[in-house]
Amino acid sequence: MMTALYGGLIIGLAAALLMLFNGRIMGVSGIAGTFINMLFTPKARTAQSGEFSWRGFFLFGMILGGILLSKFTNTFVDAAMVTSNPAVIIAAGLLVGVGTRMGWGCTSGHGICGIARFSGRSVIATMVFIAAGMVAVAVANALLNVSGVGQ
Amino acid sequence: MSSNITRSLIALAAGVIFAIGLGVAGMLNPANVRGFLDILGEWKPALMLVMVGAIVVYALANQLALRMKKPLLDIDWSNLPRPGFDFPNQAKLGAVLFGVGWGMAGFCPGPAIVSLVSLHSTVWTFTTSMLVGFYLFALYERRKHSKGT
């Protein structure tokens, strides 16, 4: 229970760094989405190389952090995907990708940065995606029970 | 320019710290996320503490930011979105779609990217699909703008 709180404090610190030094919101969907878009738009990439660069470095840092975790903890050993059905996984990935861009942010940008800055739209967004997630899990569990596959 | 390099190094540090925070918080285990969203089953409220911890630290940092004329490495605050209530229906629909995908797989964008390190084929399938989703929406936006609507 407490590790969840400590993890949150560390996440808050990372977001605070990016705001206080660079004046940027630590929103992963925005950072990664803009990066991908620039990756396939050479004109924008060369015109705004600084914009492309810091996003790339942030994403590279996330991977580096993941490597550190895998070296010194059993984080990824414990982690089991909730389903391995490829159709479900691909649909879920597309929904998260399109949904976070269409919804102006994800858990980090809205759920942490936006709420902490008392942004009304982020409070709304967070309530909406948590509620939708709860419904999705409830429906998935009900389907599993009906078909008798799960648990 | 050298300020671009320092900003990139700060971003690198923030990315590393963020990933470690996600690991410590338990966010990299999709089962924890599903447990948090499973209010009708065996609800695990722990992830609420992740949000509480992060929001407290960031709210304090925000108080500091409000007293600073500009970020330490930039000329003004113009890159921070202005807090507000404007949130059109299309964006609300986006939040719904995101929530459904999040509940289905137990992954939001941050953990999905960090977990690529696990080399799990299922994670790679998810994250690749998510990146395709990012790009599809960018293409849609571009088409909309080029039509001048």
C-alpha cells in the first residue's frame, strides 16, 4: 500500500522537474503522440528540432528507467498481462492511442498534472476515463463468467 | 543551441525518474490496474494513493511555478496549457475510448512504453497498436485541418 504512495511521490517529482525547468506538462500521450507525428513529418522535425529532441530524450529516459527496474527489481517478472488474446490487445491499444489523443491527455497529463493545477477539464477527463475503465472491467468480468473461461 | 541540450537532459532525467516511479507504484503490473478498476469485484484501492502522492508533489511544484516569472530553462510559461473547463464532446468521447482500452488491457500510455523493456510479445503488440493509434489520430487531425474546417 505504502509503495503505491512512494511511487506516486516519485512520479510527481519527475513531472515537477519537467514543469519547473522546461515549462512543459508531463503528459505521456501528448509527448509520445507528438514525437511519432514529427517522426513521420520530416519538415516539422527539422524546423523544430528542439521540440523533437526533448520528447525523444524523455521517451528514451523512460526506457532507460525500465532497464534499471529490470536490473534491480522483479517488476517485470511479476507483471502478467490480463489477457493474451491478440484481438483484444490490439483493439485495446488502438482505443488507448486514439482515445488519449482525442481526449487531450491520459493518466499522467490529466490525472496528475491537470488535476494538481486545478484544471476543470482534467478533473472531468479523469472521472470519465476511470468510470469507463470500471465499466469495461465489469463487462469483461461478466463475459468471462458467462462463457466460463475466466478465473 | 545549448539550451536545447540542457532541456533534453532534464527531459531524459524526468523520463528515468518517471519510469522508476511507475515501477515502485505498481503501475507496471496490469493486474494492479485491473484491480483498481474492478469495483464490483475485489477492489484494490492502492492506485488511488499513486495519484494522491503525485498530485501532492505536483501541486506544491505548481505553487512554486506560479511564483516564478519563467521556467528555469525557457523564456516564458507559454507552453503550459491554461487550466480551464473547456472540454468539447469529442474530447469527452476520447476519454471514454481511452478508459475502455485501459480497462481491457490494464495499460495506459506511460506503463505501456516502459514495459517494452520486458520484451513480452503481448506488451509489444499493445504498445505498437497504441502508437499506431496516436498516428492515426494525427492523420485525422491533419486531414481535418487541410480541409479548412
